[in-house]
Amino acid sequence: MKQQAFQTSSITESVVAFGQYARSHGLNVGIQETQDALRCLNEGLVSDRDTFKYALKTIFCNSPEERKLFEKLFLLYWDTNPMDMQEPKGKTRVQGSLTKKVNASLVMLGRGKTEAPEEEAKNVSGANETERLKHTDLSKLDEMDAALLEEIAKKMFKQMVIRLRRRIKEGRNKGQINLRRTIRRSIGYGGEPIELFRRARKPKKQRLIVLLDVSGSMDKYSYFLLRFIYALRENFRQLEAFVFSTSLIRISKALLPNRLDVVLATISEQVDNWSSGTRIGECLNEFNEKYGKLLLNGSPVLLILSDGLDTGDPALLGREMIKLHKRAGRIIWMNPLKGMKGYAPEARGMKAALPVIDDFRSAHNLESLLELENILAYA
């Protein structure tokens, strides 16, 4: 029987053993993949269980079938309870008479109970704090929590974009078989089609357009959502960004690397309507008239970050949303209010926009923003 996580003496040994465990069950995991997994360990990703799992899944898997198998193997390997294996409490037997104390690697992934050294206890505490902040509504953060969450979010947004890039690339070897090239190549093998050539299309670069509501009703969310856009802009070259309230401002060129404070100051000077009322319909009309022809070619993904509380004409908003729907590849609307218990899209503006929205999601905490990865992966 292959080693489980509780049978190892360190978290590094656990990761290496997991690579061997995954390979023995059919995943194509070799030396390079194991080294990449250890690199994730050195980057500190293991402090958060979900982030660590997603990182390993990205490294070890190249298809939906492999990802499904990985979920089962990850659960079996990391979450197996030593008590279920009928071993003596606190110990486990590996290869004959050698005994090892149950290790804290499970604890570092949020599982198991054991007496951990002080350093490992800090890691557990840090993981719990991360989980708490990921699920805290952005409008309820105090100053200290906001600063800590910003550091956590910066790393997670970057990891999210890296995973997205890999998921977009993984389909390159798929496609219809090129019979002519395959048959021609098989001549050298006595007519056996050992190598298959495919007519896979070159994947398109993903283009994203983001519209952020900075009106008064969005005040508690706007800064962090701007940080979210900034992280996407740093890692997505094909991204256009706008802020709007009573008018529309293009901020794409202002989002320079490592200059978020300067960006905020620049936007504050230019946007005299920051934290005022919202005329979403008029702003979308301005976008369609001024930028639509230039930016909506090629069916990009359109992301709108707004609570939908419109003080303008809802009929105008509905008409402009229909125009966007005809030219955008997908419209994603993320609303901070949707994360509140009992929320229903009763506001006039939200009601007018809803019929043509492809994905209506919440944007009230870090966890909900990270869900954008799964949406964009199949957009």
C-alpha cells in the first residue's frame, strides 16, 4: 500500500510521496511536476489548503478527467485518518518494524489533530485567519483586516491568473485529427499510425473589459474592487478598464505596475463624480457610442462590477445592455449586494439589466472574486 500523508515525517516528504501516489494511480506526474509542487511549498502556498490543492491540480492535471481523478486522490491521500487504518494511536507502521510519529502535515492542510511545534501552530493560525478574511464581507473590514486582506488578495489574484493562463493553454493538443499528415507519418512505421497530428486551432488571447461602479452606494467596495482590477491588469495584457458613476472614465493606461496609490490619486483628481449618484444607462450609452466599435470587436468578455442601484432611466439601461449583449462574447455582472442574505434583484436598474446577463454573481468578499477564475476559464 502506498504511503499516506500521515505516514510522512515532514510536509516536504508528504508532497513528494503525493506525487508518487498520484503517478501510481494514473496521473502523469514526473520529476518536473514534483519539483514544481515543491516550489509551491517554498512559496508558502501550503498555508492555505484550497490554494495548495488548486496549485497541485494545475501542475498535475491536463484534462477534465485527470482533474476529477485528482480530486479523489487528494482527498484519499491528505484526508485519510490514521485511525481508519487500524494503527496504534499517535503512530503508524511503514515497511516492517519502522515506526513514525503522526506528522503535522495534515494539520498544515487544515486536517487532523496533533501536537504541533510552535512554528507549525503559527501556520495553522495563519491559515485560519486567511479563511476568515476570505469570507468576510468587504464592507465590514476594519483597517487592520483590510491591510492584511490586501496582502493575501495580492498573492491569490496572481495565482488565479497563472492558473487561468495554464487552463487556457491546456487545450492546444486537442482537435480534429489531420489524416493526411498522420498517414504520411505512419509510412515510416510500416503503416501503423503511432503519431497523431491534429488540426487544433491556435487559442485566442482572452480579452477582458471591466466596468467598475464607483458611486456612493459602492463606496465600501470600490477600493478593493479597484485592487482586483489592478491585479488583473498586471497579469492580463488584453484588458481594458473603466470606472463610472454619473459619467464614464477610461483608466486602462493609468493602471501602471506597482503604482496603485498613484492610480488612486489620479482617478480621484479626474473623476469628480466619485461617490456620487449612479446613471448606469447613460454610462453604458457613452461606452457603446465612444468605445464600442473599437473594443467590442472579436467578442470579448465584459465584466461589470456594480450594485445595480441606478438613478437614471431603466429603459435606457435595458437598451444599452442589449447592444452590449449582441457584441460581447459574454457578460458577467458581479454585484456586492448579491452576497447578502435574502437579497433579490428588485432595484430598477438591476431588473432591466438581468435578462441579458450571462453570469450574475456576488462580489462581496475575496472568495466570491476568486470565483471569477471558473467563469473566465469557460468564457
